[in-house]
Amino acid sequence: MHVSNRCTLSSAWVSTQTTTLAPSTTSAVASTSITAVSDCHSHGTTQYCVAGPSEYEIIGPTATEEFEVQYTDCHTHSAQTYCVNSHGEDVQILTEPNKDTDEHTSTNTTTTDDPSEQMDCHFHAGVEHCVDGDSEEHAACDRTDRDYNVPLRIGLLFVILITSGFGVFLPIVATSFTRVSQHSIIFVLLKQFGTGVVISTAFVHLFTHASLMFTNECLGELSYEGTTAAVFMAGLFLSFIVDYISARFVLWRQHRKTTTSSSDSEGRPTAVTRDLKTDSQTPDSATALTHRKEHGNHAHVRGRADEKVGVLVLEAGIIFHSLLIGLTLVVAGDSFFLTLFAVILFHQMFEGIALGTCIAGLPSTAASFLQKSLMATAFALITPIGMAIGIGLLNQFNGNDPSTLVAIGTLDALSAGILAWVGIVEMLAKDWLHGPLLDSGLVKTGVAMVALVMGMISMSVLGKWA
């Protein structure tokens, strides 16, 4: 962008006339008043020079010719104004001054066939937001027609698929077919890095994106300013309800099973009295011991069920988010597509590692290897599916349509609430306050803390572009 220097210029002006000029002669008088122009500069491939308080377009020099800094000996031929360059050649000057130079110095105006690149365009969460050159307060809310590089988008769809699959299957395969166990330092590092990624995704990516959608000028001013926070809270509460109901359901099933087994044991003689090692035990003490064992089994079964539900809730939030990522990625303009793609590539790999460590952490009694593989496959496929949907909607999608803004903002805020609950309660608190890291050694604790912070930082840095 060239910013012209508004200096006082050498120009001679005709003396002020006391008589009123006819409209047909006004332009001629104005043109003959110019004797020289200077402070010449270019806007794109067009040259402009200044005379007095006005700026004039120079006709003649092209981008391949040398632009001169001034032209002198201005004169008229057939009502047209010409000035002389350093070689003694006439150069035509448009005598209608261009007083609004801002339209020539727009920071994003380029000579391209893409209409969005002729405006001040930027992207919020992959959704384009353009401001036309006339006013920064007026948002261009209509759909922008452009030519998309569709073959490139189709090819990169498979790159996203491979990267997502690598990230999510890596912890599952490592714990199933290698000596890496859930208690090893490598698994702890991956899991805590994933915890940081999930928490950062909830707040830096999803909550921020939802706020950008709900504050978009094309949507207008919302009557309720706390819309983003309210939808976020709804997602968090929904996650809590699912966890609570699942826990109550598991307890109900176990209580029912315990009642049935107790009724069966009352109808037949107890074997405790026939055991030499338990001759001193009364039926009451044997029953109490049985109840304690059953209570321990209940807690163990409930813990496994709660853990599986937590992973399913986490995956649900990630799937909503990943579907939107794929859609908004492919509808981004070509000028921003490759940058956004690179960011999404790392985003999907980090998020895949986060989900994969949670899936791998499920005991075999709660989820078989086949079930874990199906859960991982669902994540690997969802972003490419979103990209495929976006490719099909390239010629219809308008990211600044009010209904689109509301839909994306709502899903982003809901997903943010879900991931916040899972990341803080099911992952962070369970591992650090009620899990193995509460009394782990100094080395493992330090490695886990560094991995947790690095996960937060890595995903937060990516939030600058996506």
C-alpha cells in the first residue's frame, strides 16, 4: 500500500474571477489553471499526481514504463489537458480531481477476478467477513461469487483423513500392540497433552468462534448479550446430565442384580458354614462380607461405565466441532484456504491424539479393540465428511447469512460447553485430583504438567488462524 505525501506543490492558478462562469466553461478554466503537477505516485498500475489540494489521474504511462515524479508546462488541446514529461512528450491528465484517495489505497484492493479480494476481507473461524471500500462500517453480507480450486480441495480431503486417523489411532495401537501401557510415561505424556488440547479447544477455539458468529454485523445486534455464554452453559449442563443419568442407571442395574442374587442365596444353604477356614463366621458376618465385595464390584463397574460415557460425550462434542471445521475449511477463499488448511491439519492431529488417549485408556472390559477402533474411525471420517458437504455447497454457501451464523454459533457454543465439562471434570480433575497423578513421583508429575501446558499452548497458538 502506497501512502502519498501531501506536500505543497508548484502550480500556478488563474486569478479569481468576479464574474459567474457558465457551467460549460468551468471545467476548461479549471484545466487551464494547472501549470504543473508533482508528488506523482502510483496506486496499483495507475499513476496519480497532485496539484494544489486535488489529485489527478495520469493517462499514458503503464506498469512497464517509468513513472516520473512530476510533469510541467501543462496546457490544453481540444479541451483536454496535457503536461510535458522529462523527454518533452505530452502526457494527458484527467482534469476531474479525485479527492477521495482512500478508494485507491484500500489495503486489500487488488486487480483480481476474485470479488472478495477487491474488499477488505478476513475470516472468522473460516467464515468470510468482507467490508467494502466505501465504508468500514458497512459489511458485505451477500454471498461472494468466486472460482474455487475444487481439485485441490478434494485432494487435501484425503490428507485430512490420513492425519486425523494417524492422531486418533496412534495411542490405541501403541497400547494394544506394544509394551506401552496406560501407566507408562509416554502414555501419561500423550494423555495430558490431549487434556490441554481439549481445554484450549473449548475456550480458545469454540467459545471464541461462537462469540464471533453472534457478534457478526450481518446478524445484527442480539437482544440478549449473553447468548454465547448461555449456549455454552447449556452444553456444559447437558454433559453433566448425561453423566449423572448414566451413573444412576448403572447403580440401578447393579442394585437390581444384587437383590436378585440375595434372594437366590436365601433359598439354599450357605457354603460358608461348611468351609473349615470360615467355621467361626456366622451367616451375618458372611453376608456382610458379601455385601462389601458386592459394593466394591459396584463401584468398579460404575467407574468403568462412567469412564466410557465420558469418552462418548467427549467424542460427541468433538464430532460436532470437526464437522463444522471441515465445512468452513473448504468454503474459505483460495487466498486463505492453504493457510487455514495447514492450521486445521495440526488441529486435527492434536485433537485426534487427545481423543485417542481417552479411548485407549478404556479397559478391555468396558470396550473391546473393535469398539475402540469404531470410535476412532468415526472421528477420522467426520472432518472429511464435513469437507465433502462443503464442496457440494461451494456455489450456495454464504457464511454471512443470518441463519448460517446462528447455526454455526450455536453448535460451536454447545461443543465448547461439552468439551469444557469433559476436559476439566472427566480428564483434568479425574487424573490430578482423584487419579494416579495425585501421588505420583516427581518426574512423572513434572512431565505430565509440562505436557498439559504444552497442549494448551499449542492449540491456543493455532487459534490465531482458526
